[in-house]
Amino acid sequence: MAKKILRLAAPLFLFFLLFVPYSYVNEKYIVEWFGCGCPKTDAAGNIIHSYFNANDFTLLFWLFITLCTLVVAFFLSKGVLKKWGRAAYLFAILILSLGITYNFYQLLMWN
């Protein structure tokens, strides 16, 4: 039973495996490429809004990982759970993945 639960929870581990490498890449490269989400002002003191920055990229990256997690969870659930159990499992994985995505986005946000 414990192996079955670990197997079904395995897709969520992808987030935690990628957090440290992504943090490093974000700090060293992504912020250089896209700029931080820090507010910038022109000579007159008006705020200049950048249209795409490292914060936006970070959100897209973690949403992509959420999608990958959901796809992997779908295939893992096929042989293990019945129809309604599979739907509940996938919904739970989606909610947990979105929660993790939100928290990682907040942790990695450049102000």
C-alpha cells in the first residue's frame, strides 16, 4: 500500500528536484536575459513597465512543470485507480501542483 501511494505521489517530486537547479539558472542567466520584475523609472520619474521579465518566465516554467506532472500522473493512474478515483486523483494532483507552482513563483520572484 505504501509503495502504491509513493508511486502515485512521485510526479510531485519533479517540482522539488527542479527547484534548486532552476533557482541557480534563474539567478545566473534568466534575470540577465529578461531582466528582473523590478520597477524602473525614466528621467521624468514615470514607471517603465517591461512586458516580459524573469518573473513571467518563472511562472511559465512552473506552469509547464505542472502540465508535465499532470500528464505523468494521468499515465500512472491508468492501471492503478478506477474511473472516479482517477478523476479525484488527477484533480488532487492539479490542485497540489498549482499550489506548489504559486509558492515557488512567490519564492523566486524578483521585486
